[in-house]
Amino acid sequence: MLSLVKNEIYKVFRLKKFYLFMGVILALQAVEIFQYKFLPQGKIAFSLNGQSFPLEMIGNHSIIMVMFIAVLAADMIADEYRNGTFKLVLLRPVNRIQFIGAKCVALTVSITAIVCFTVITSYIIGAIAFDWGNHLLFQGVPIAGNSFAITLKSAFASILPSAGFGMLVIFIALITGNIGITIGSALALFFISPLLERYGNISKYSIIYLMNTFHEMFINSATLVQIFAKTGVIAAYIALFYVGSAIFMKRKDVLL
């Protein structure tokens, strides 16, 4: 199993797409700074400083994370199925469930790497572009506590719902076996999710909603009950779609 995981992680970090998304994140940070620096003061939504910039970027990169997960999952599953890489691996004495598990682990590792890259570069660029500031701000509101601790907790909290979304996209990629449908379905879920707000509390169970809001619980000092409740929903996504992917992979004839 460990060798499978290492191999899948190695393949992910060899992809040019992985580093392309790092460039996109840097571009997004540059756009955020440009808007703050050059927009008229009346159009700026809230104050910002260097130590707060990473926190804002964590909250603003959900669309980038959705695209990143969609493209990566499509490459890891649909593209490999299409070009026959699945056959080469499964002709060896490899357990199919372990194989799909290794891909899930590799996707989660890549999500973690992107989140860490976002935080590190945001600190560097934010410190250069802004004054460091006396307080950590979130959407212009001062937050009490250690700014580094709060930012890191928020950053790592954002990984969990992203992993849940990753399990969902891997399941879609396995079912469809098509790169375009996989990416299109992931983006459709992102854009459809806000429409669920019309139906009240049902939107709170959307994995996209959780990607946008779960990290905020560690900024706004949510209670343990609230954190565990949302963690349970995310865990359900992970478990449901991992089990679904494992069952489908076990039954699917990929050696034809």
C-alpha cells in the first residue's frame, strides 16, 4: 500500500498542471492586491493588512480549489483509464481497493500542498504589499488571539471539506470515465450550490458550502458542538464516496 501511495504522489507532483495552479494562485493574490491598492477607497469592502492577507486568500480560493481538484481527479482517474494506465497497474498483484485508496491519499496530499503554498506565499506577498498591522483582521473585523495560530488552524481546516469534495469528484470520474464530464460536473456543482440557499438549511449540507465556510468556524470561535456537527457531515461525504468508489472499482472490468 505504501509503495502505491508513493507512486501516486510522485505522479501528481510530476504533473505540469499542479504547478500551473500554483501560478494561478499567485496571479489571484496579485489581483487581490491590485484591487485593494488601486480601487477608489469608497469601493474597498474592508481594511486589510499583511498578517490578515493569508486569511482572506484562504476564504477566496474555493473556486481555484474546485478547479484544481476537478482537473487533478480527472487526470488521475479518467485520463489514466482512457490511456490504459489502469490496466498496467492492475495486471500486477495489486488490490483494487488499495489502488483507489492510494489515489485518494495522493489527492489529499496535493490539496494539503496547495493550501500550504497559498498560506506561505500569502504571508510573503502580504508582508511586502501591506503594513503588517497591529491586529489580525477577518473581513475588516479585528480577531483576538495569536494571528499565526488562527490562520494555520483555518488553513488546515479548509483541507477537510476539500478532501470530501475530492472523494466526490473521484467517484464521478470513475463512473463516467470521461475528463470533460468530470471537470464539467465539478464546476456545475460549484455554481449550482448557491441556488440551494433558496431551500433553507439544505444548503448547509452542500460540500461546496462547507468548502466556503468550514474554516470560518476556527476564526469565529465556534463551539465544539458546531464544529463536530459539520465535521460529521464532511466525514459522511468522505466515507460515502470512498466506499462507493471502492465498490465500483472492485466490480468494474478495467482490463478489457
